[in-house]
Amino acid sequence: MMPVLDFMRKLWQIAWVADFAIPLAVFLIFYLLRGSAVSWLFRPVRKLNRGKSWPVELEHSFQKPLRVLIAACGAYAALWISPAVAHTGPFWAGAVKCFRSLLILLLAWGFSRLCGNRELTGGLLLKKLDVNTDGVLFPFLSKILRFIILCLALLIIAQEWNYSISGLLAGLGLGGLAFALAAQDMLSNLFGGLVIFLDRPFTIGDWIQADDTEGTVEDINFRSVKVRTFSQAVVTIPNSKLVDRPVTNYSRMGKRKVSFTVGLKYGTTERQLRACADRIRQMLLQNEEIDPETVIVSFNNIGESSLDLMLYFFTKTTEWQNHLKVREDVYYGVLRIVEEEKAEIAFPTRTVQVEKGI
């Protein structure tokens, strides 16, 4: 009798171990082969699109979510074949909901990584839609798309767990109204940022001037624009302020204006004035760094202490240092011409006549 009981006990132990060993082996197979399975899944895509970068970027976006998905499928299959787990009851229903919620999260994770890929989303899809992007607009669009994907995933998961979406949306609407009333400045900056992103009056790296602030744009975000001045100080300007005032973008100048007046002393003859004006005009037209379309040299004023020649022209270069170099050469040329024509630069003078008997 005892040998029979021992034999039955051993069979029971073997069956008990098999009940757990087989599901565990199934899970380990899925887990260990997840990398090879993902590579096999994307192999046809790589073969059909050789020489293009988007299949590689697509694989990079969904590689990690698919690995987690295969491991999750292994866990689901192990629970399904395990004799210790019944396919009815609250435990199994909860396990199925967890698995389906995980699928939604992994799908949202993959699309979120895809939205953050500049090569695929910014370079391929947006160009197909004829949308021009730059270093400012793409991060903004990427954040908006990620936020929308996250919200949709959370709403679908909430519906999966039998939560009322209509009540949640109504609550979000009332809460959003209260939040909007309490955060008007923040919302005005947000909408100002939207105007800047869509209208793009400037971008990162541009040289701009807004009122008394002049410098290079370092950062553009939802709240403000950071400008580094030429004294290396960083000025933060709220977006709502920038959209309400003129902003000069010097980086987009095709040419740069120069305007100044040369005052000659009284006593300068008409011949000298005409000669100085003609020679200065020819000097400007012969300078390759000056735009010849708009060159004005004119005797335009008889001042209190000088006869004024106005110079108005544009340099082809807009870069600050090169622009200053062209202006400096023009100043030297003007002084040389005035000296050669035997004229003199005027300085402020005043003659006081005192009559006798006063």
C-alpha cells in the first residue's frame, strides 16, 4: 500500500510542477525572443524601402514598445494555459482589462516617440502637407501631438475600466473655465506663443529688437522669449508683450541703411559743394559693398553754422562688424574728398555782435 501512495504522491508533485513550469517556459520563450521577433517584423519594411531613412526611424520609434508588447503577450499566454488560473471570475476579467490597457499605453508610447522624431514627422509628413517647420515650430508641434495622444490614451483606458467619460469631460470643461479665469496672464502668454510659432516673425538665433531690448533669440517657449543682449545679459520677455509691439528682425534684412550729414563751413563755394557731392556720390557707387540702387548725396540744408550734405545709402552686408567696416571706409573717403576740394568740415559756431552804447 505504501509504495502505491508514494507513487501517487510523486505523480502529484510532477503534475503540480508541470502546471507552473509550462506557463513559465512559455513566458521565458516570449521574453527571450522579443528582440529577434521585432527585428523579423520590420525586415520586410527595410527591404521594400532601401535607401530611405524613414523605415529606420519607424523601427526606432516602435522598437521598445513592441518588445514590451511581446513580453506582455507571453505573460498573457502563460496565464491562459495555466491550469491554476480560471478563465472566469473577477481575477481573469481584471487581467484581461490590464492587458488591453497595456496595449493602449504601448500604442500611445510608440506614436509619442514617433511624434518626437524630427526626421520622420518633421521631415516627411509635414512636408507632404506643405507645412514649413524650423527649430522652433517642430518642438511645439511635437509637444502638442504628444499631449493629444496621452489624453486620448487615458480616455480610452478610462472607458475600458467603465468610467464615465461624459462626466469626466463635463468636469474638465468646468474646471477649465475656472482655470482660465484664474490664469488669464498665463493663457495670454500661451496664445501669444501660438502666434509667434505660427507667424514666425523670428526664430532661435535671430537678431531682434523689441523696444529697448536688442540681442539674439536664445529660446522660445509657451510663456516667454529669452533674448541674450550684446552685453551677455539674458532678458525674458512674455509672449503677450511681444505680440502687442513692433519687433525688428535684423537677421532678415536684405541690406542695411546708412544715413548721416556732412556739414561744411560757410564760405564754401558752390563749385566746391558740387564737386564734393559729385565725388562722394561716385565713391559710393564704385564701392562694391554698397547697394547702387539707392545712393543719395544731396545738398539739403543751410544750417545755423554749416552747409549740409545728406548721405543716404545701403550696405549689402547686414552683419554688424562688416557693416561698421563699410561705414568707416565711407567716412575716411568723405574726409579725403573734402580735404582735396579745399573745403572744411564745419563745427558749431555762433557770432555775437555787440553794438556800442549798450
